[in-house]
Amino acid sequence: MKPSVDAKQPKDTLIGSVERVTFHNEDSGFAVLKVKARGQRDLVPVVGYAASISAGEFIHAVGVWVTDRTHGLQFKADFLRTTPPTTAEGIEKYLGSGMVRGIGPKLAERIVVAFGAKTFEVIEASPEKLRDVSGIGEFRAGKIAAGWAEQKAIRDIMLFLHSHGVGTSRAVRIFKTYGHEAIQVMTEDPYRLARDIRGIGFRTADAIAMKLGMKREAPQRIRAGVSFALQEATDEGHCALPTEDLIKLATTLLVVAAGVVETALAQELAGGEVVADAIEGRSCVFLRGLYLAERGVADRLRALAEGLTPWPEIDAEKAIPWVEKKTGKTLAASQRAAIAMVLRSKTAVVTGGPGVGKTTLLDAILRIVAAKGTKILLAAPTGRAAKRMSEQTGIEAKTIHRLLETDPKSGSFKRNAENRLDCDLLVIDETSMLDTSLMFALVKAIPPHAGLLLVGDVDQLPSVGPGQVLADVINSDALPVARLTEVFRQAAESRIVVNAHRINRGEMPERTKPGQECDFFFVEAADPEDGAAKVVEIVRDRIPRRFGLDPVRDIQVLCPMQKGALGARALNIDLQNALNPNMGEKIERFGSAFAAGDKVMQTENDYDREVFNGDLGRVMRIDQIEGVLIAEFDGREVEYPFGELDALLPAYATTIHKSQGSEYPAVVITLAKQHYAMHARNLVYTAVTRGNRLVVIVGQWKALAIAVRSHGSRRRWTKLREWLTEN
């Protein structure tokens, strides 16, 4: 089913009375209505959002007409406002719908016969008169009055939200969060919306506040803005910001004088919302939660490192030949040294790039300690990384969120300092992905007697969230570290591995000669538009034809950023049209279109659905009647009400940052000079190491050269390294 709708289609207005509510989801507000509209002979199907809706009500809707293959002509409402009916017929239908508690169809008929068009006036102002109607006593009259008051409150709240520029789907979310206190909350502190409601950030809350009459320099606004500026910094990976940088950023964001921000910052510090401390001698400001988390990671790691190993003393000289015989693999000198170090250490780190034998090393270590009766748990940040870890070791591995047992109600974890994990050794793979908050949750849940082994590639991009845990731990010298650098012969036959290491050393990758069998290619693009066309051709035709890979399941396009013709946003549209051209039923929300068969990515941690930031899924079907999209993640179906589709993005193409922790049979990487601001060596290195059978770079050779020459990304303001080295 494919609605025909032009994105530039002008908005229409539809006014009429609701004859029937075909469907209404109370949680999301999504509704399917049959409406008797002005100027329309037949009943019109209307789809939209309403916190509360009933037959008999008048609606004022703004939206577009769409033709649906299954349901025919529909009115798709972006904005939907309801008002009570004014005719006796409409009032009877409204009251008889069950919308007002205590009134059914028969009683509604008797009430309207008694009071006619003045029924609502009687219920609201003189509810005692209801007792004149047979079947209504004092108790029922009170119940009817209370039910009417509740519906009126919902309508008043929605009217208030609409009048201040809040769209219907967001208005439903606000009402569902605050209930009848919504107007009070928004009037007293509109910035609570940004803290409490997913999908509403500071800028949206600020726009609402301004419409409510908030002054630009109001202390409440400036204090909220200071915290928002720090939050913006954490989105860039920082745990803190130098004080002068924070003041400058907040001044720009809020468009106020620096002195006003300085006053607000002093108030925030005094209230404990933010914390001041020094990083390398520079005065910095942290969000309180991040400050406690980063300090807590340092304290727990230092405590875990102390004491005896949870396994009895092991003679590495005897254990290594034993494990070589078990596995049939001969270990290199660097691997032998790493095993000896890990066996004598309660906490340790193993780091290295592709092809250096991390997997072989980890398998050997686990076999040796397991033979001593050690209880082992394995985990990784993403589902794909955990699955790969299980396949490589033969031991079940979980995502960190599942290992810690997320509690959907609180958003926290059931495994914590009071309910620790049951293990003697915890091994974490892809540790470069761990941000400070997740690492803090993890180390709190590790039993004091247990060992911890962190495995990862420190040269990859740091975590998407704030912090650079693996790099700070390694650079602190507080824990033993094994650096594997030797590329083994079999791995050296792969151009992917060889070129990844060349890029990491600041050298340009080797170009494939024409006709040469290879797993690494560079395709020159004259400009972004030429590059976009080549990406589509490569993904849809050339890779499947030559390598037999599925274009949706096996190939992932990776981009430095979202914007531009070679950015993830535009390429998703191009690839969706190329790879899923015969879309059936389609839903468009929050700037994206979704249809059955589409590849999608979760963009935030959702503890209720147990789907986490970066997880890839596939759209199975779209249910217009129920108002939900059903996607499959790791063999499990997950439902998304249409009003919550901002948690998903199409994922034929995604940013390199979002690909961390995942490997794909083939990756196609875009590198354009227009994205030079994002280009960094660790960005390209991370992208190249995502492909395990094939890597294709599309763009300009000069853009690749800029990236390879650019060593690392901007510094992250963190204090973990300093705290780990404290005496």
C-alpha cells in the first residue's frame, strides 16, 4: 500500500464532526477517525493524533489528502484540534460513546431529551439538575460531573499546547507525561520538557518558553541554558568544559551577555547541578552526574586492580604449550607475553588493530583460566559485537545492557553495587566504544574479588557518548597493558588489514591495479553527485554481481557525516529508492519514510523495548489501523507507535561513528572534500576496519589524503587519566 503524496503539497483544512472512532491508541494518541466533513458527501477517513477523541466531537484538522491503495482517499492530519459538539444529536453521540465516565448510550439519550443543547452547561455548572433524569442519583451525578471535568481539562491542555506552537503528537507526549499538571509545569518551568520528555530538546522548550512570555535574560532560562551548553559539550564527547569555553558557548547559544551567563553559572554551581574541578591545571565545569561517574570509574578500577587473581597462580610456561596443543595454534612471542601478563594480573588491557591476533589470544586466555574453574562472563557494547565474540570463543556473550539487566521503569540497571554480577572474570570487547556512564554502571556491578579484562582497539574512534575510557586507562599506566602490533601472515594477505595499518601509521593505502583480485578498492568521484550515483550503482549492482553479497543485509554504506550529497541522510533516500523501489505501505514521520523491507537503526537507548543506540533492524510491516511500525531486531519483533518513530532512522547508510562495534561483510565508505572538517585518521581507520570481506572507498583521493594526514580528532576534556594516577 503506497499513499501518493507530494512532499511540497500545500496544506488543507478539514472541519467536521466525528461519526466514529475506528482506532485510538491512548499511549501514542494515534487515531483513525470517520468524519462527516463540510463539503464532502461521504464520510472521510482521517488519521492523526489526539490525547482524547470521541464520536460527536467537532474537529479542526490541518494536513494533506493522500490516496492509499488499500483504504482509498484519506486526510492525513498534522494538526488536529477537537471541540465539544453543539447540536443535540452530536451531544448525544458524544456522551453515549463512553467518553464521559458513568454515561452509556441509553442514559445519554435521556439526558439530551431533558436538557437539549444546554446539556454540557448543565453538567458543568449545575450537575445537581442531572438527578431530575431517571436513573441518575447523587453518586452518579457526581461521577458524570467529574468525568466531564476531566475531558474538559484534557481539551484545555491540548488547546493551550496548540496555541503555543506545540504540534499534536508532541502535545500528546506532554499530556501523557504530566497529565492535568501539564499547563502548570509548562508555565512554571517550560525547560522541564527538555529534561523529562524524549524528543523535546532545549531549543524546542526554549521556543515554547518564549511564546509563554519568558524574557531572554530570565535567570531560569540562563540557568537551563548553561546546563544545555554542557550537554551540548557531552554530545561532542567531553565530560567537562573549561570554564571560559562554557561561558563562550552558552553566550552564543542563548544570545546574551557573558556577565549574565557567569551569574547563572555561579548559581548552578551553588545549587550543585554542575561541579567545578581542574583538568591539567585548567578550571573546568562538569555536569554533576558525569563528574560522579568519571570519578567513580577511577575509584572502582583502582579497587578492582588490588588483591589476588580470582584463579590460583598459573605457570604461564606450562599453560601456553598446553593451550597450543588444545587449539592446534602456535602463539607468537607477543601473544605469549600478553598471556603471561594477563594471568598474573587481576585487571588488564589488551589492545591492537586488525590481524594482530586478539581473537586467538583471548581464546587462549579463556581456555587457560576456565580450566581452573573460573566463572567467566563475556560482554560487548553492541549486539553484533557480542554475537561475534560468542562465535569466536564458544562462550555466550551478551550486550552490556543485557548483562546488567536493564530496568525499563527506572532506566537504570538491576545489576549494581547492591546486586553484583555472578562471575570471577569479566571480559569486555570493543572497549573503545564504552562511554563514561556505561563504564561506571559496569564497574559498580563487578564483584570485588573478580578480575576484569578490557579488550579493544584504542586507535579507533572514541565512544559516541562522553569520555574516552579505553584511551585514558591505557595512557594512565594504572593497569597492565598488552599492545599487539605484529600482523600475522594470513591477515597480511588481506589488503583491508594492510591498508588499515598503513592509514593508522599516517601512510596512504595501496591502490588496487586494474583487474587485480582484491578486497580493497578506491573509486574516484568527480563531485558529490557523481559519487552518490556511483555508491548506488556499487551497492545495488556491482558488489552483488561480483561478490554475491546481498545489498541490504551484507553491505553497509558509511559516511563521515549526515549532510551533503555523500552524507548519510541523502544517500539513505537514494539507496531506499534503489533497493526498496516497490514500497508497499509507507509511513512518513520526523523527516524519514519507512516501509516494509527497509533497514533501520535505533538512535537511542530504549529500555522498555530492549533496543539500544546503534542497533540495526529491518521493518517487517506497517499497521495503519493500530498506528504502529513493526521492526525485527536480532530475530525479535519490536513495535513503534507512529508518534515515536523519531527513535528510528533509515540505515542503508549511516555515520561512521554509529558503525562502531559492528562488522559487515562489505562496507562502502564515502570521502568527499566537502566533509573535510570531519576528516581524521581515526575516522577512516575505524570505517575501514568495519569491513571483513570487502572495503570500497568512493570519493576524492585528495580527501583521503587530508584524512590520513590529520592525526586524531579534537581533544576530549576528561579527568579519568588524572584520577587513575592519583596517589
